[in-house]
Amino acid sequence: AATSVVIAFGRAGAGVQLSNHKLQVAVTPRRLSLSAANALYPLGLGLQLQGFGFDVREWHSTTTVLLDDIGYLDRIEELLRSLSVNDLKTIIEYKVLDFNAPFLSTPFVKARSDFYDMVIGGLKEPPSRATICRGQVETSMGELLGSYYLKEVWTADTAARADSLVLSLEAAFKTGLDSAGSPTSWGGPTLTFDPKAYIANLNKVSEFDTAFNLAKIGTAVDKQIWWYTAQTVNAYHDRPANAIVFPAATLQPPLYDAKADLSVNYGATGTLVGHEITHGFDNDGRDFDGDGNLNPWWTAAATKMFDEKAKCFIEQYGSMDVKSEFTGDLLGKLDGKLTLVETIADNGGLNTAYRAYRDYVNAVAEATKYTKEAGEKMFWIRYGQSWCEKNSDEYLQILLADEHPPGRYRLIGAVKTTIGDLLSSYYLKKVWTADTAARDDSLVLMLKAAYKTGLDSAGCLDDTTPANAKTKFSKPTHLLGGHTKIE
């Protein structure tokens, strides 16, 4: 009986969820007082607000809440009202067990891993205990680990060179950022853990994080808070803080090497910086003004022009077939509308980085050790290399429902829209023909010719770099950590 209750609830919940497209639709949030929110949605929202300690009485409710989609909350409230108390108890029991299963005895760990890791995630074997423990330490005490990580890898030279790269891209983008600063303090909470009470320790961390976030309500945006740890290989655009953030691990080889030539760093890290800058001006960034406030700042004419130009991105990426990287079987098509926010940033990032690289080389004597032609070759080779990854069919299926397309298609799409600049590169002129231009996969063929490796494998540069374009950067590793998920 319990099984049927849980399954029925899961199916009903899936029916009220917003589609990925609707989640992206720009809607003006509705602002309600806490008392009004509690009155409208006593089960779906009111109990949660009270659980967090908010006073929802009308005469004491001065705090407001922004609700993005009233219709979704209406459906959630209706679903919860349809459940009996016994059914709710069963569902909560299951949720508690499901959440804590990775930390319980072997039968619980195996049951959960068999489904989430093996069936959905496509892993061939479950993660080891060491892997699980490392992940939990990272999740629970990431900031503390970051302080040790920075002592090992971060140098003033890396910081200075990275700052210079960001500034050059800002100039190329013809806009400024308020700040590219970093946290002034690495201090963290003081928590005492019991070595014999694992789940209790995790709950302590969760309680602290909840209290920390609740304390921020009603206060100004804290621009010194980073939402990624120093050892995270990723980057993000923080719209409320009007900032772009690059953790230290992202500014390490193979993505960034302070000792490598500028062409190499602009091709990988430069395009990533440009990606995050562009997020400030995409279909989400247009709703946040220069102070980080939720305040649409485009004119009607600019919005109309943007929407018209965005259609070509939707059509371009929506026409791409996603195929198995092992069998070549068709798995589906990209959803150009769903991926729009990321593909716009990819294209803006590549164009900005290439423009910044050329401007810097033209302005600064001895900026690169290469000739102009060789430097441009290395820029494009390194950009293609930065997207090297190997994905299981199961993971590709997950990405088909994600706004971040697989790396192969992010590369092909961005390079196609930059084809005019590509053709200015001497080396690529050599391999570009009218015949390959007519083929759907022409960009893949061109890049294969450029660096003798296919994007259908995780292989990257060996000793195939043109003789006049040797460099010391290390090979990208065979993992999704290069450009795992650029936000």
C-alpha cells in the first residue's frame, strides 16, 4: 500500500510541475504579504513559512514574498488538499528515507544507488564509499576545504594575469562590471561534529545553512558571498550582486595556465569569462538592472529586436541531432528554446574572447610568442579542446532536458556563428572548402583537420600542433570537469 501511495504522489507531482519552457518564461513575480501567502496556500506555503519561524498573522506581517507562478502554487495546494493525513505521513517517511539512504546501511545505499546512479545516471558501478565521503565533505565544509586549497594553488601572479584577462574582455564587450573582487574573509561556522553520528552531523550543517539564509532576508545583497567553493571547477553570473565569479580551481590547468601563451588562455578561459559577461545581457539578464535589482531595463524596441534575433539561435540549435558517443544512434534533438540562455552566452563569450585576443595582440608588443597566424590557430584549437568530454547515453538523455547542451553541440553552434572570423585565420582557410561548407557537420570536419582529433572522442592534443605553434600547456583530462557545466 505504501508503495502505491508514493508512486501515485510522484506521478501527480509530475503533472503539476512546470515544463522547462515555462520555467524560463519571463513573468512579473506577484508580491504578497506573508499573511496573504499563508491564507492562499496554507499547505503548500503557509506551513513552510511557519516552520521557518515567520509570523504570518496579518497584523504582524510586514515581510513580503515574491511568487513567480501563482498557477503552479494553485495546483500544489490542490494536490496537497487531496491527500489524507495517512498518505502524507507515508510520503514524508519515504522522503526522509530516500534523502538519508546514502548514509545508512548497505541495503539502503545499494537500493538508492541502483536506481539513481545506475539506471538514471548511467554509471557502470556504484560510487565507492571514499567518493561518497569526499562529496559530503565538499558539500558540508566546502569553504573550509577551499581555504586549504587556496594555500596550495593560488598565487599573486595567477590572480594578476586573470584580472588582466577579465579587464581585456570587459573592454572588448564594451561594458563594465561593478566588481571582480573576492571574499574578504574565509571564516566559517563553528560546528562540533560527533564521529559516531553521521546523519546528525549532516543535519547540523543543514540547520546552519538554513539559519544563515533566513538571516539574510530583508538585508542588502551581500556581494562578498560566493555560492561556489574555491575548489569548484565552474563559474557563474550572480545577477543580484551584478558580478561574475571564477573560483580558483577554474583558473588552473587545463582551463587556465598562467605560464601558457595568451592565445591558449583566451581560447579557453577567455571564452568562459566572455560567457559569464554575456549572461548579464541575455534573456534573463535583461530583467536585472545595473544594481542587481529585479527591474527590466530594456526598451520595448530593444526587447523586440532581441527576440527576433534570438529566433535564429533557437532554430540553429533546435536542428541539431544528439547522437550516442558510443554507437552513433540518434537519441533526440536539442531544444533550441530551452538552451537559449546558455547558447547566447556561448556565442557572446566566443566572439568577445576572440575580439579581445586580437585587440590585445594588436595593442601590446610581444603579447604572444607566436606569429599572428599561429596565435589564431592556437586560440581556436584551445577553444575546441576545452569542450572535450565523453558522455554516456544516459547522461546525454539528462542533458536533452537541461538548458546546458552537451559540449560537442555548444562548440559546433558557437563556431558556426563565428564563421566570418574563423575564415580570417590562415590555417583554417587551408582546410575550408566549398564542399565541407555545405555539410551539416562541416565544423567538426574542419576542427578535425585543425588538430587531428574528433569531438566524438575524449582525445585532445597530442603532438599534432603545427610546428610553429608549439606550447607547454598540459592536455585536458578525460573528465567532464573541463567545462562540466558552465552556468
